[in-house]
Amino acid sequence: MKRICLLFMLVTMFSGNVLAFNDTHTHRKLSELAVDKSVIKQYLRDNLDFPNGIDTEFGGKKAMDWITEGSQLEDKPACRANNHFHDPDNNIAWPDSGLSDRWWLTDWICDDHWVCSEPAPYPPEATVSNVTWATGYTEPVPGNRDEATLNRNLWDWESAGDYFYTFLTATDENIRNEHMGKTLRSPGQVLHLIQDTAVPAHVRNDFISHLDFIGRAGSITELWRGNKFEAYVKLHNDNLKEWVDNYGGDVQSETSLTDFWDTDSYTGAAPLPDSDSLGLAEYTNLNFFSKYTIFNHYPYPSKDSTNIGTYLAGGVFPETVIAEDGIPDTTFYIRKVRDGEYIEHFVKPGYFTNDIVRNWNSPEYDHNYDDRVFNRTLQLDEECFKDYAAKLIPQAVRYSAGLLDYFFRGRIEIAVSDTGLYSFIPDPEAVTDPRTQGFKKITFLARNISKKVTDGEETPEEMTGGKLTLVIKYRLSGKDPFQAPFSPSPGEFRYIVKELGDNCTLSSSSFKKFEADLSAAPLPLWATDVYLYLVYRGKLGSEDSGIAAGFKDICEPTPPDLFNVTDRICIYDNIFDAGSEEAEDAVKKYRNADIYPHRVTNIFVRFSSPDNPLYAGSSDYDYKVAEIAPGAYDRHFILPDTADRKFGMSVRAGADVAGGWEQKDTYRHSGIKFSEYVIWKSGTEHQGTELPVFEKFRGSDLSGKFFYFIMPYPESYIDGTALSL
């Protein structure tokens, strides 16, 4: 048994990476370039509130590194790579479109009879197509899926969605970090799979071309054999970005998940579809050769796609190229001139090609047999690989970036309702423990803003019948946060998770109002750094279990204070106690002057948008205060929006004065917000802190903006000078 194990390890060491682009260099670099083109940086900042974007660390590793590491790990262990092939020929069903010309030694290595201890996880008989391995689908979306493959591959598209959902809804910070890392690693491994379809041998069922001698490696543990095109790309990894930049083009967009691989529209018959409307496997199969499929096995590229007729007629002139060893080489090249991409150095005649050409028009020439011999004399050299790479590498990046965008396309917009608030506490005296008690409901608006791009046009991705979950993220202050000076909470974030339903639909055309009951787990009154996340999982466009998320940074609990200031009066810039002899003497010639303190009664308060005030009244109010004594104040708590950190508050109140008076006013004031980043008016971002300001007024800490109830005296001028309070 020890001998078998040793043999297995040795064979694996020499055969592991014969199946793909180099995993430690090429795939990581391709994925890094894809991230740069993708919206993921913006998504992490704007939708998940990670200001550092792709440089955010999860579990001690940056988001970018999770993705690129995933691109590397997809080839480990080596036998996973058996599932990295897909033939897009429409005559082959996807369950049969995977690798079928495996080398006997590969089957022997991956066969579970020869594994050291446990059954092999990737036995030859379980090999599936690249697209099935990546997505689980055995036919184009919304077709059937292979549950066995979904269960075997823990790093596929479905797994990425599971990890992402767990991250978004978990309440333990360690679990969240772990699953966000997995969320990013999984798409990285799927990117590896889509990138492999930019290798002609991977989409033309040509495993044998991965066994070419590619030169002695630097050490015995490195490969001596592999696919020459992949080896060329590895050798020229420094050119990847240049190829991508020179090619240009937007991120690839597709109408469904499996379309990135295979749209099932290329039948191999004319007229051929536009290359940009194809999946990457179709594009590569249609336009490029692998070593053993030159004018062989596939209808395209055909001889009519090239200028080979001109070459056979002697109309192609030789050219001199500089080989990798620096030695000039004068030779011929056949061009691909139609049926998709134009490729200058498409295929090279070999040493024996001319011998066959000389007999081409001979009556003895057997085209049924000798054409096959002729095709085998044609070669792919470094000039061909250079032209292939200049087109295939950018496509690998375009499709990878598009796939990332597709994964993170689900977005939700959260907005405040017409009250201008997410919540308020109508009876603060009932909050006996502000660390555990507080806001018992959250009201908000939400709409679907998910978009996909098809033919350059943005169209909505509808959300129908999915599970909707509200997640509230906050810290808990260690002391009363409504007393100066405010001190931000250094503690870990806490989470409240509230499921809103299993059959929810979000429209892309209008907002829908939601009210989450938090009575079982209230948002504490002493909460700071409050954020809302809305998570959707379900039907998203053509995807059955898509993920969408929305994020909203809202204000901290804010106390709008209603202060009865009728205990003081200002006359000619002098302050008097209301009702005092001094105050009476100051206005004694005005016998009807009201300079006395008053209880303020029947106070109705209504919240609304600051730009669209709604006035309070006895039948239109959010809460009512029975009475505020002179010199006292009433405090309630609200959760305002942060659109401009303003909220509207309408107050209607009466007083106990003879004849009565009524005050009606609308105020526009700021909510409390602690911010770790301040964006200055210049548009540049500066790291710093912005802390809530509390002002001392009559011995109390008020939140900077407060409301006065003022009596209507004096309403006239005395000696031409206006009196003020």
C-alpha cells in the first residue's frame, strides 16, 4: 500500500497542471485583471459598506487575495481538472460534453481503487462538463441540474450563493468573516473554470494536446509536459495586461448564468452567430485550433475560413519572425480571414507540408486520405500562440469580469418612508434598560434596482417569490450616549435578524413599504453606528436562487427635545423670570402684556420629509404629549434618515392662558450620526471622526437642535424696537 501511495503522489506531481493555464501565475493574474474591470470594488463599498473595497480584509486576508487564491485552488487536487472541459457542439448534450479522450494514466491516477486511504472525490466515471461543474446545470438555464455534482463541488456558483447568504444573515462576526472569505473564494474558482474555456484544447475535446513536451522545468517537481499554448501564456505572464488593454472592449454581459459558457446557439452551420453573442466556449471552439483539431473534427474554423487556397496556389509569401531563442526564422503562415476573428498567424505549414502541396493537383492525390495527412503537417508555433493569446486572454478577462458582475448584480435600494423616520419610541419612560430595550419596529421602503446588460442596454432583473430578511447592524454604547461629550462605542458589532417572509416580490418600478416587528429583539436605545441590510434570496431573473442585498446607513437614535421656555422672558435684551415684579415693571405701561409662565398642553407631533412637511393636528400626529411645565422639556427618541441627516418635525400645541393660543410650526433639524469618514466639500476623502454635538441648555444636554415653545408676547414694537426671546 505504501508503494501505491508513493506512486500516486509521484504521478500526480508530474501530471497535476497539464490540464490548464498555470494556476499559480496565469489564473491569479487573469482574475486580478477581471476584478479591475468588474463592479465588485464599487459593490463592496456601496452595497456592503466596506470603505476599503477590494482591499478589505476578511479573516486576515484581503478580498482580492481570496478571489485570486480561489483561481489557484480550483486545480487542487489535480483530478478536479478532469471537470474543466466543455465541448459546445450542439449535437452533444451537456452531460456528455465533458472530457472524453482522457489519458489512461489520468484515469488510473484518479480511480478510487488506487487512492491511498479514502475513495477519490473525482473518479473518472463522475467526470462532468466544465459548465456543469461550475453551475450544476446539465442544460441551459432554466433547465435541469445535477444534484450529485452540486453536492460534490463545494466551490461552485451555488455554494458561493450559500456562503454569501450566510455572511449577510449571520450574527457572529467570526462566522461572517469566514463565510465572506468563502463567498469570494468560490467565484474565484468559478472564474478559473470560465478562463479554461479560453484554451482551445478545453473546448475541442483535445486532452492529448496537454501531453506535449514543453521543455525541462526548473526543478524535478515542475512539469515537463503540458499544453504548449498554456505554457506560452505562462512564459509571457507579464504581457497579460498589455493584451487586455490592446484588445479593449466592455465587460461581457449575458442573459443567463450558463450563457457565459455556452448559449447553445452555435450549431456549427452557416450563418455563424456574432462572436460577441456567444459563450466563451463557443467563441473559442469556433475561432481557434488545438494541436490535434486542425481542420479536423469540427466544421469551423474551416479551410474556407482561411487563405489556405492562396497558399496552395503559391500566392502566400514567406515572412521572417524572431523565435524565442532570438534566431530569425523565415517561414509561411496561413491566415484566418473570415468566419469570426481575423488571425494573422493562424497556423503554420510544417516540414512535410510542401511535399504534399507539390502533389496537390496530381491525379494520384487521394483527397479523402491525404487531406488528413496534410492537416497533420500543419503546426501551431509561438507566433500562432502570440496571436491566439492576444485575443483569447482579453476574452477570458471580459467573461470573468462579466461573471463577477453577474454574481453581484442583485441590488436593493432602501429608503425612508414619508414620515421621514425609520422608527420612534412613543413612550421613553417604558424603556427601563436602554441596553436591551428600545425601538420595537422598523419601517422602511425598498425596491429592486438589479440590472443586467444585454446588447448594451440595461434591463431589470426581476425578484419574484423569494425570501426577504432584514439585518440591523449596530454597536452598543457603554454609557449614556445622549450626554456630552459623546464617546463612540469601541465594541464589536451586534446584529438583529428579522425574517420578513418567504414569498416576497420586489418591484423595479416602485417602492414597497415594509414594517419589521422587533418586539422580540428590540434595537437598544443606546445603539450607535446603526445600519440596515435587506437580503433577498430567490428568483432573480432566470436564476432560481439568486442573491440581492441592500444597505442603508441611518442615523443613531436621536432625541428631538421639546422645551417650554415660557419661564423666562427677554425685554430690551434683558432676561427676567416670567411673572416676576421686575418683568411687570419692565412692561407696566402695557397692561395687557402677557409675561407669565404657562403650562404647554395638548402637544401633537408629526414627522415627515423635511422637503414635504406634513402639519400635525389633533387627528394627524405620531405622538402626543399631554403637558410640559415651564422650564421643563419632553424627550422622545427617533431613527431619522441620513439622506442629508435632516428630518421634518411638525408641532401643534396649546397653552393654558385665558382665551388660549395655539402654536403651529415645522422644523428641519439634524439627526445624530457618528461617522468614521468625513467627505469634505472639495470632494476629497479625509479619514477622521465626526461626533454628535450636544449643547448645554438650562442645565440639560440637548442634541444641538431643540424646539422652543414661545408665548406670543410681545407682538408689537415698543419705542420702535422689537422685543425678542
